[in-house]
Amino acid sequence: MTHIAVIGAGITGVTTAYALAQRGYRVTVLDRQRYAAMETSFANGGQLSACNAEVWNKLSTVMQGLRWMMRRDAPLLMNPKPSWHKLSWMAAFVREIAHYRENTVETVRLALKAREALFAMAEAEGIDFDLKTRGILHFYRDRASFEKATGVNALLREGGLERYAVTPEEIRAIEPTLAGTYHGGFFTPSDATGDIHKFTRGLASACARRGVRFVQDASVETIAPGEGGYDIGWRAAGHPAGDTQVLQADAVVICAGCASRHFAAMLGDRVNVYPVKGYSITVNLLTPEAQKAAPEVSILDEAAKIVTSRLGDERLRVAGTAEFNGFNRDIRHDRIQPLVDWTREQFPLVDTDRVVAWSGLRPMLPNMLPKVGRGRRPGVFYNTGHGHLGWTLSGATAEIVAGAIAAEHAPERTILPLAA
């Protein structure tokens, strides 16, 4: 049986493993954490949001980022300390402004396909992940931002998304707990929310039942061509340097988030992923009053770049901000406090005395589209670089990369008989 190694056990790695297992491959997933979904797939904003598919490659984004550089609590923050990686990424980002329109439309189409695939996985495997299909509500505080969003909405609809404008009165009817003042908004009834960590862990268990092997606490140190495939050198957590084991596979799929650039370099590819840090808070709703005061519909505040998701009865996830600061994972008070303040402003009756803070690194490519498909060498594939839409796009990209693998490697290896 053809053996495929998947590097990374986040949402893209686990959905890739599932798609491959369904096709009859022998699959091994390696990850440096003890459990699946412990990094970027742990506590994101929770949205399955085709409505958030607009790519960031706009001149206005660049100008806004420059204006925000001196504000430590800004929604978009960049550490001014230069690095070759950051500068090369930014230069490529600016070049992609020319492709803003087509990349946005393509992202919408991919998100719609992915939504169907993820729902099908959850239904087939009986995964409970606090799914809510109540839609996502964007709101805007002034006429200028609303009119600007109208142009974006036309692109999203061109990609096939059902999304329509709503008045301030309709915003109140859709989500009565909101306490702010708004000019207008857009509502996407087909979008959804849920707990990415619960989903990924549930799908990993389903993969294991289907025969997928998970090698956790495994630091992958080398990937090199071997006899008939690839040799993957890895070391177990706590073991000394040099105590390396080797896994042999017919092909390898890199689904390693922000580490994908490092692994791609081993394989002769350039995958210019940059780690863009995001923050979230999980507000524990411990009283009936707090639960009643928290929103059921998912919110996206365009000005503050903040999103919410209701996770069951007792949790509200509030997430946002983008920070260009390398591989720094520190949780900063001045980045968390705006999320708490926003929650108190929009939902004043929600208690914020039990808040759990988190930060994660989004793996972003300059064009804001994931890298999906084969690398330069035979038997090397990628499913990485999904940025802030990893969960939203993963169901579709897993199917794409599995299809690319199937085109080159049949699930069952053909062994030719020896010549007489």
C-alpha cells in the first residue's frame, strides 16, 4: 500500500490525512506537539466565513498599516525591526495588489466548496464541535465604510456567496444583544461557526479509526529523497540530539503552518509563508444572565477587525488583530485588552472576569491564497499557507491535494515481477 507522510497535525494536516485515508492510502502524520490541533488550530475566531474571503492586498491596507505602526493596540501592527523574510514578504504582498480582484473571487469559491466538505466530514464521523449555522453579521459604523464594503460585497457575490445588506434595525433583529450604534451591515446566512480544536481532534480520532498513524511529540529534523520515496528523520520530545528515527514514505505532504517554509527549503522549494500573529479571548459565560447577554449570531466588526463566535452555551470566542513580529508567540496585555474592551462595549451585560487569552501564528503567503499541490520534486506536495482562513478553506484544499497525489501515486503500489 502506498505510504504518504503528512507533516503537521493542525486542521490542514488532519483534513489531508482524512482525504487520503478515504482514498485507501496508508498515512502517517507527524507533529511536534503531543496532541493534534495545539497551535494555530487551537483557539481561532471560530468562523467558517466565506464572507471574510476578501484578500488583504490593497493599497489602503498598506497605508492603514503605516498609520497604525505607532499604536500598540492597533488592529494591524508591524514590528519595525527589519528582516529579509519580512521585507521580501511585504514586497511580494505589494506586487499582488494587481491581483486583488481575482484572488478574492477565487477565495470565495474555494470557501464555498470547503464548507460542504467540512460539514460532510462532521456528519459522516459524528463530530460535535459546537456548530452554529446562524450566519455571520458584518457591521459598519459610518456611511463611508459601508459604501466601501458594498464594492467588496459585489466581489463576494460574484464568487457565488449569498450576502445582502441590512439596516440598523435589521442588525438589531438579527442579533438583539448588540449595544453599539451602526450605519448598516451585511449578513451572510449560510456561514457558520464552531470550535476548530474540537473539530480537528474529533477528525483526528476518525482518522485513527481509519488506520491513520499519528506520531506526536515528533520533531522533524530532515526530509530527504530515499530509496523509492523520502526518508523523514525525526526525534521524539525529550530525546537528545542525534537520537533520530527515520520514517520512510512514498510521498510527503507539508501541512506545517508557519514551519512550512523551513521544510520546503529542505525539498528545494520556496514557500514564502510568514507568521502573522492573531489573538483571541475565550469568555466563560458562567451565569444565566451572561449567557443570555452574549450573541448567538457571529459578528465581524470591520473597523476593529474583531470577530465573535458562540461556542455552546458557556463560551464566547472573541478574536482579532494581526501582528507582524516574526515567530514571537508572547501574549501581550496591550493586544488582549482591546478584545476585552470591545466585548464590554458591544455586550455590556457579559461578564469578563473569566477570560482566557491565547495567541497563534497564522501562516500567510503574500497573495493570501494557500499553496496546494505538488512541489518541484516528484512525491512532494503542499497544503499550507491558508492565513486567517485555514479552517474555512481546509475542506476544499485537502481534497485538491489528495487528488493531486492520486494523479501520481495510486493507493496500491504496483510491484513488477522480476525478469526471468
